[in-house]
Amino acid sequence: MCIEPESTRSRKARPLMKIGIIGAGNIGGNLTRRLRALGHDVSVANSRGPQTLGELAEETGATPVTVEEAARGAEVVVITIPVKAVPSLPSGILDGAADGVAVIDTNNYYPQQRDGRIAEIEDEGLTESRWTERRIGHPVIKAFNGTYAQDILDRPLPAGDPDRMALPVAGDDEAAKAKVRALIDELGFDTVDAGGIDDSWRQQPDTPVHGLRAGVEAVTKALAEASPERPATFRG
């Protein structure tokens, strides 16, 4: 059964967007569910092809597409695939996206468990999101990388609720960052500006904010307490 979007009356207060999601795992799948429930036009792709996304499409009303088609006309693109898979994205992946497209990167670098060693991250000190930017040739906004996938479905709350969770958001493009923060607010979460992409190490795995279920004040404090020293698990 297809998830019913919000009523027409409630949608009139905000613009709906065309959103492309590359990756249909836990985060990508649950963002597809929530964004469709909010009424957005969502196209979703994975590495196995649109024919494997029939159940998600039937459940949500999202449009299954190829990876090459996911960004076509999109105002927001979410890249939610393993770091090691980023170089395999098609060249010009964002060709055909809307002007001013905001690209959300949800990735985390797991060299020992999944991704293998990436010298630019380990030796040059690039954040994984800066590395991703270089691969796709477009600025990204770092968000959702420390969010439990189920929380996207279970923990949205109205603005002003004292129990509302806050998510850190990093990026250099202020207009794109503002668009992403507004979308996260619409999804039911507060946000904290975590600085630029070179500061996004503050929200990488094994930092105080990663996986933190807390409000703005606690998330701000956790970002400030992060250490640039990376644990042994961060090295391949």
C-alpha cells in the first residue's frame, strides 16, 4: 500500500521539491518513506537497478530509477552509499540536476570494516565529505551520518517540542546548507550548524555527537568537545 502524503491543505504552507536519493539502504529507504509522506517527489536508485526497488516504490509512491537518472531535475540529491562506492558513481552524476542543487552526503569512513584504506583521507587528512566532493565534482552538505535510521521514522517531533532531536549539519555552501536545514526541520528535527566541510570530522564516527539523541544544546556541546585525534579503527 502506498503511504499517503499530507493533505493538500497542509502542503500549501511550504514548497514541495523533487528529490533524488542514491542508495536505498536503511538511511536511504527511510528518507524515501518520510519525504514521500511529506508529499515530495522522490526518485530513488541503487546499484542493483530500479527493478529491485519495486517493494519500496509500491509502499511509498517513490519512482525507482537508475543511478544515472536519480539527480535529473532534482533540487536535493542524497548520496547514501558506502564511501568505497563513491568512485563508481557515473561521471556527471549531477548533470541535469536543478540549478542550485543541494547534495547531502550521509557517508562514514569505515576502513577496517568495509571501505579499505583511502590514502587521501588517512594521509592528507581530508574529511570523507571533502573526499566525496572531489569525486563527484560538487559541494556537499554533511548530514544524517550519525543518525540511527529508525529514528528518521520514529522520532520526528514538532518544532518547539523540548524532546526534539537535533542533527549536526556541515557544509561550505550556505544556501545549500540552509535548504538542507529547512528540509530536516520539515522532517521533524532541529539542526546545529557544524561549520564547513573541513570541520565535519567533528561528526565522524567515534566523536561525541555521532549517534547522539539529544537537543540543540547537547549537540552543540558535543561538537565542541570533539577531538581531531582519530582512533585506531579509523585507519586501514
